[in-house]
Amino acid sequence: MRRTAKVALLAIVVLAGVLRVYNLRDLPAGLYCDEAGLGYNAYSLWQTGRDENGTRFPLFVWSFGVSYKNPVYIYSAIVPIALLGLDEFSLRLTSVAFGLGTIVAVFFLCRALFSVGVGLLAALLLALCPWHLHFSRIAFELISFPFLFTIGATLLVRYTQGRRTLPAAFFFFAACPYTYAISNLFVPLFVVGFGLLYLKDLLWQRWRQTLLALVVMLATVAPLIQFNLAHRAQTQQYFRNTTFLEPDMTAQEAGNRFVANYRQFFSNRFLFTEGDEIVRHAVRGHGELYPAFLPLLLLGGAVALLRRDRASKLILLWLVLYPCGASLMTEIPSASRGFIGVVPLCILAALGAGSVLWAIAWAIRYRPVALALQGAALAAGAYVLIPQVQRYLHLYFNEYVRYSAPTYGGFQYGYRDMIRYMESERGNYAQLLMTATEVNQPQVFALFYRPLDPSQHHRGTDLGYTILDPAEVARYSLDRPVLYAVREPELRYFSDYTVKKRIVAPGGQTEFVIAEVRGRKTFLTRWLSLGLFDNAGQSGIRRDDITPADVHKGRFAGKYGDVYWRQIQQTYLRVDLNQFYSRNDRDHLGNPEYACAYNYTTVHSPQAQPAFLELMGSDDFMRIWLNGRLLTSEPLLLSERLKRRPVELQAGDNGLLLQSCETAGEWVFVARLTDAAGHDLPGVDGRAEFPPAAAPVAPAKEERVDLQVVEGFDEIVRFPEAHATYTDYRGDSGEGWREYFRDEDGELVWRTAPCPARKTTVLVFTASLGEPAGTADLYVNGDYALSFDTDDRPGTHVAERGGYRLVFVSKQIIHGNSGVIYLTVPAAAIRPGEPLELRVAHSSGYPESWFLVKGRRDTAAFEKVTPARAAAVGRQEWQEEPEPNG
């Protein structure tokens, strides 16, 4: 290799190194639990010769009780950690080294296959490639796979050129399964493909070398095979948890799914525009490659296909096979599981660029002119590529840090600062606690950041931190102050605390609040529950399965047969209905879905007094009764944001009944009674019992109001688009008509049922709002009435103008935001015996903002809307509290 080529390669490696090492400790900001696990195991092996489980120099490390971590990365990471100490920089430096090694290996592979020039181009493109740069800065074990495989491929090419390198090539191929699980499928497929291309050479002309190579390969994988056989259940667990394959899936279904997944790895969206959707794997708004790669890839692929040598077909084989393993998995397309594909893509792009330079040299025989034109071609390529590289580097080094750091779905930012602060305060508190809410393997961060001798951990020494949900009150005492790192919303559980430190991510998000906690609020934790009842189509929340004004022991007809009141046994402040009913839903064992339950507690108050009822929980609808009186004119949609309303407690026993209906996911709620300032009410508590022989308090009489309720839809007049396929909250599609903001002169016009009298009228009809936010204008009989927002926010939306009032009550997010509209029209606009003509047209928003009215003529009847209920809906009986500020 000439000196100029060596200098050029060195310059490329230096450039790649700078891009990979710059701010490595803090970008990505935070440290993902998989990174911390690899780093701690490397540190533990260096210090004690044992992994986190106390196993001496294991072949594979069983980590987090979930899967085995591969040895190549862990044992390689020992070197920088031993030299520099355990932190993010030393750990991620291993990835930098493997990334730089792959760049060098790609140069030698392309030099062997094509030329020094193509090798330099391939090395440069790989050095700048977003896909490779991204994973060269993260401590993920996958980065070692392309390094070993590229070395093996280089030796394989040398074998095809007459060298005796097949055994060495097979050794590196056989070592790949020790780097990353996907290689278990990819490498055998590649070796088989190579064997078919060179069958004659392998079996006849050079069979001795083939035999030796097979022996080397078998000897290399033998420990792996033995290990897998000895730990079959655990080694298969990762695949079972991540594959789409199911035991009852037919071959055709599996094949169709595989093909659909496979195609996504070659999609424009994945490669050039959006990339991997997982925030840890890619920056937003950028593909895994630069758009400038596309023409070079097409040209390079054509050149490789048309070349007469068989060796160049190995790169095409590599490209074709790269998605195979990943396509059997979930999370499609995955930049991590498909990472082995970055090398052939960069090689083919370099081959395309090199072919342009070859073509110029072939066409122009006069060397000075040819060199000038080649220089011009390279300059033109740089002119196109450099702005794309600059844009990506800006996205990565300036914007990525703001949104990739927070949450357990990102890089779990905050543990380093949290633990350092709490360690400095350790001597001042009897107990240090970390939240177990929205976390992923938090215990590994205590090991990674706390200066604890690994041998002490092996002997069972406590981590030094109690990791639990602050709602799990039975597991910690506040007899003495404790130092607790919690999520900010969890401060609501405490009545007496002082915020000591906030851990704020680079994007401004508060990740943790470290507080000295001295007192807990009192919650209603003792409940009787009755269920399950059916909630198909979310119908349960509108149905009384029991008589709310007469709650008593007895037998009731439930979703799967007779049900009885049972006491909820819990150690949390939250009532977890999924856990309580985990064995009662025959269709969804372990996690009930589309079900309702009634929950009752007897609240004892020493005196008659005003109070506030506070509720929060999962995104499920709830109806509430206190002493038989309904407190929700419309079902209340809970959320993590606290909702509260004033109530009156009578002296003695009060019956509080909550009907909760869920669709899927979490099913929890938290309830509390307070004074107006949010403080506990002395002497007020809840009991999981019915009042002894006390007659139920009769529900409050419905207030008489002078208005009429009319069905808000009778016939369609004009519409831009008909829709009979959009399902609404009632569970079927039926006729519907929609208008978009993008529609020119788009308007939706329909007539209501006739209005019997000239009085204030509430029109009730079924509608859906589009996901993209917009604003629509409403006209009544041709006169402008009001404007209202259209979006996918759950809950209740209210718009008012003059005597007009529109309340949209969201029922279900399905084909948009499906719900019921209550439109109040003043008496002056009513003509007795005649319908009203309603017109809706968007006035602003996104082009895709839309409004849809359903052709249902019975919405008011279906919802059992009375005049009093129509008057009360959306009147802010429940108020949402702001986030606590500590």
C-alpha cells in the first residue's frame, strides 16, 4: 500500500475518531440500563473475576434475569475500564474502538475486492454514515459484530484469491455468535451462500483447507453449543420474548409477516427519511443513510451484479441476507438488529462512486484531463454530501440530546447526578430510596455509579438503596425522615416534604425530584369490589349493573357468571384492579380488558362537613356516587393529573361508590378526601364494609330545568366525503360524513330532528374529531354560532359564544376522537315544529384536520339524556389540578 493511501486511511480514522469520541461521556446524555449492565459486569470481572451473579469468568453473562449478554463486548470493555475507571466514557470507548476497527477492516476488504480507492471511499462513507456513527457512540454489544464479520469476509475474499485463509475466516465467522444474537442466523446463511458460490473449490480443488476450516469453526462454536444445551430455557427466552412467531401461527401467516418485515429494511422511510423509530437507535427526521447514498448504491449494486468475479457477489449476498434475522423479530424495522447491513450498503455506495471515477479514467485517455475530471466528480459529490453530513451532525450533537435523554424509553437520564447527590447525603438519613415508577432495571445504576466493591455485592451486601413505588406504603416507614428520589407527580403522595434537588434533563424535562420526606397523605385504601361486568364497545360506563342508591351484599350477574362483593387486599395507595381481577377475565388472563367493576368504601366522618373528593388513575372512565347521589353528569376520564370536586359529608357513615370501566392497559385509581386546601381531614377514613343496617340516603332529586333535548341528526344535506367504515364509540361503523380543512369550499351540512317548542334546546348527536388539531366554525340556520377545536384530546371540550354552547364529550379514541356533542341553541333561534340546519367547516388547522358527523338518529335516547343532565354537562364540576411544584 502506498504512503498516500496510508496517510489517507489515517486521516479517515482520525476524522472518525473525533466524531465518535467528542463529548462521548455526555452524548448520548444519560446511560441506558443495557450499557450500565455491560459496564458493571466488565468492572466486576476485572476486579473479582466474577460477573454480577458471582459466576467466575462466565462464557455468557445472565443479566437482569432476562437474557444472556455476549462475552466479546464485556471482556473487551475490561481494558478501557481498567485504565480509566468505570464511567460512561471508558465504557463507550469500547464501542468507539470496535467502530474504528470496522472502518479499517472495510478498507482492507474493499482493497482486496476492488481497489485501494474504493477501500478509502468505503472507509470514509462508513466513518460518516449516520447508522454506524450512532452505534459507535453507545455501549451496545452489537457494534462488535460487524467488526469480526468484516475481518472474516476479508479473509474469505483472500481465500478466493488463492490465499490459505479459509480457516482463519471461519474462525472469525464462528466467533460472531459471541458478539450478537442475530448472527446466529445471519452467519450460517452467509456461509451456506458462500459454499454454493464456491462449491467446486471447497469440495474438490481445496478440500483439505475446507476440512481444516470446518474443524476450526466447529471447535470455535463448540463451547457455545454446549452452553446453549445446558441452558436451553434461558438461551431461548430472548427469542421467545422478541419474535413475532407464535406456536399457532401457520406457515403462510409467518411467511407473509416475514416478507412484510423484510421489505421495510429496504424502504425509503427506513434508509433515507425516518430511520428507526426507537429514540435510542436514531435521530428523529433522518434516515440511517444520507440521501446522497441512493444513486451510488444503485450504481454500485449494478456494478457488483455485472462483474464477472464471484467474490463481488459476496457483498450482494451480505446485503440480501442482512434483514433476515431481524425480520423474525418485533420492532420493525430495527436499526440495532439490522446493524450488520450498514457495511455492505457503504461498500456498494463506495463501489458506485469508484465506478464513476473508473469510467472517467477509461473514457479520457489523457491523464491530466482525466484527473481533473475525477477531481471535479469528487468535488461535486462532496458538494452534495457535505451539507447532508452537516445537517445530520447538527441533529445529533445539538438536538438529539434534548429528546433522547429522558424517560426509560430513552437513555434514562439522571441516575448519575441522583446517586452522586444522594451519596453525599447518605450520612444524614437512615434510608435512601429510589422510585420504581417508569424505570428499567434501576438497581444496575446503583451498582454502576456507587463506589461499592463488587465482591461485597457478590456476598449479598445491600445496594444501599431501597427501590420501590412510593405508593407502596407497607414497605417503608416515615417514623424518621427519608431521602427519596421520585418522579415529580409522585410528590402528590406526601404531605410533608422538602425538595432538595431536581434532576433536569438537557431538554428541560424534570426526570427526578430528590426530596426529604417526612409525612404521607391519607388516601382511601380499603375497598370492596364487585366485578367483572362487560364493557364491550365501552357500553358498560352507561349501564347500571347494580342500583347505586342501594348498595348491599348479594349475588349479581357478571360478565362470566355470578359475582359477589370482595375485599381488595393491597399494600399500595393505588387500587390496582388489573391485579385484583387478574384471574377473573377468561378471555384475558392476567390482564382484564373491556371490563367494569364497582368499588365501594364506607367513609366515616366525625361530623357533617364540606370536603373535596380527589381522583387520579389510568386513562379509564369512571362514574361516582356519594350517598346515592351521582357526582358525574358525564363519565369522568381519569389521568395522571389530579381531578377534584366539592362534596358534602354527612356525620357518621357515607357510602362512596366508584364504577370504573377499562378497555386495555393499566387499570388503577387513587382516591382521597381533603379540605379545600388539599389537607387531610382529621378523623375521616374509609372502611371496606357496608354501613350496618343504615338506610341508604335517597339520591338528590333532579333539578327541573326549562330546556328541551332534541336529536341532533336526522338527515344529511351536503357533504364532501361519505364514510361508512369509521367505527365510533358504540362499536360499529354505520353512515358518516366528513369534511377536511384541505377541502376547497368543504362544508358539512345536516338537519336535526324537529324542535317541539320555542325554548332553549340542547341538540345531541354523535361525532368524531380528527387527530391533527384544527378549528371549525359552526353555523345554525345559516348564522354563525361559534368556533370549536377539533383534536384527539380525551375528556370534555367546551366552546361558547353568545347563547350558543358546544360540549364535546370524548368517549373513545377509535378512528379519530369519537364522542357525543351537546349543542345548546338559544330559544330565539328555534322555530317550533321545524328542524335546525347545522353547518360545520374548518377555518384553520392542518390540511388533515377533520370533523365527522355520524348518521345516528338516537344518540340522545341511547345516552339517556335528560334536560337536567344536558344542562349540567361540561359545567366544570370536576377541576383538574396543576402539577405540584414542591
